[in-house]
Amino acid sequence: MTENDAALARRMWRVLEPIHAVTYFATETRQATDALGLRGGWMSYFACRSAPLGAASPELVTAVFYNFHPAMVARAIPDAWSYASPEAVLDARLSAVDTALRRMLGAAVEGDDMAEAAELARRAAELASTVGRPLAAANAALPWPEPPHLVLWSATTRLREHRGDGHVAALVTAGLDPCQAHVTIAAAGGPPKEMLLFSRKWSEQEWADAERRLADRGLLDESGAFTPAGAALRADVERRTDELAAQPWLALGRADADRLAELARPLAGRILATGALPVPNPMGLDWSDATTA
């Protein structure tokens, strides 16, 4: 695995992420899950993302999502399944994404460029190994939708969960528990502490305890900033995440990956131009990377 291989994986993630992120941030998704009886945005999120797993328990969702406080998950799951089955949520999710992408992309949902992008993304998703990757495997088991723009969305979702599963593996290997993962990404210049506490529901005390455990390992100094060892560990997590995400892109081939990125950039730009995706965002991704990476 070379640095160029890892860089390819990161570039493809940045370019394709806005297409996947429509799932959770488009107003159509919340409208669809409200119509099913689900209560609130977080129940909508947890149900839509975990529905490919079936009627998953809160323990399973907490484990595979990794970074949310267990109590936050438990407020939404399993109650969501008392309002709507996973199958109903999946149908609503797909219908909402269809409507949202048609609204955001307009005429770009039709034509040869969309068909080509969908075909390339589908090939990459089908080449992605799902061994040891539960969310990627659960999404890969779903049938492919018919219109090319939904094929593209489905492929980006499979590839995003493939990357996410690998990121969890990298965090576990580094010995970073969920709250420590947030502390280290904030220390690395990612989303600030306040945003992460709000969006993932860890308490101030839990954050302080995570900082103490990291300091005990020599990863943070007295001010809460990275030591050289801490910065190196977090950089290694990101490097390893990229390496683990490279497999489908290397299997697809660099020329085809480059072509997919070329086709996806204007689509990502149209999505971002609607203002639907939050800025800043809890993942620490600069959305502008999607159109420049």
C-alpha cells in the first residue's frame, strides 16, 4: 500500500460524500420518516442508517456506529421499530432520496454522464470486500434500485459504510474508545468540542475523563493539546482508514476512479449549492473538498 493509494481513497471519499449525505440532511428524509410515525430527527437518522441491519438492538447500533453515546442511541432504538419496520424505513429512505436528488440535481439526474457515473460507482461498490464490515455488508445485501441516480446514491452509501467500518477498526486498533476518538479529532483541528458534545451527547465529565485517559497514555499534554505521540497516533488512524478504504478503488482502477470523480464533482457541487448539508459538520469534512479534491 502506497501513499498514493491512500490518497486516492481519501479523495474519492471527499468527492462522493455529499451524494451519500443527502440521505440524512435532505428535508425529504425527515418528511418521509415523520409520515411513518418516527419521532424527531435523531430517530429518523438512527432508523434510516441502521435499517439495513434489520430490527437492530440499541447495543448493536451503538457498536457499529461507534461514536454516539449509548443513551443517545437508546432514545431512538428500538422504539423506532415500534412505529415502522426496517423494510418500511428502507422504502421511505429510498423514496426520499429519489425526490431529494431530483430536486437538487434537476436535469442532471438524466443523461449519459449520470448513467456512466452510476455504472462506475456500482462497479466499485460491488468490488468492495465486506468481510468484517457489518454496515457495508448490510447495505450490500440490499437490491440495486433502477434509476441511475439511485444506483449512484446506493453505491456511494455502500462505499461510505465500507470506509466507516474500516475507520472503526482503525480506532479500535489504536485503543481509542468512542469519546477518546472525539477528543483526538478535535485536538487534530477537526470539529470543536462543543459541536461534538452537542451532536454525540457525551457529557463534559465524560470528555474530561477521556482526556485524562489519553494524558495517562502520554497522548495529551496538561493543556489538552496533542503531544507528538498523540498527533502521530491520530495521524496513523487517518492513514490506516484511508488504506483500508483503498481496496475497491484499486480494484476499479485509477483511470476509472478518476473518471468517476470527474463526473461526481459537478453533482456534489449542485448538492452543496442547495445549502442542505450543514457547515461545519460533525465529521470534520470540508464540503468544498468535494468539488476540488
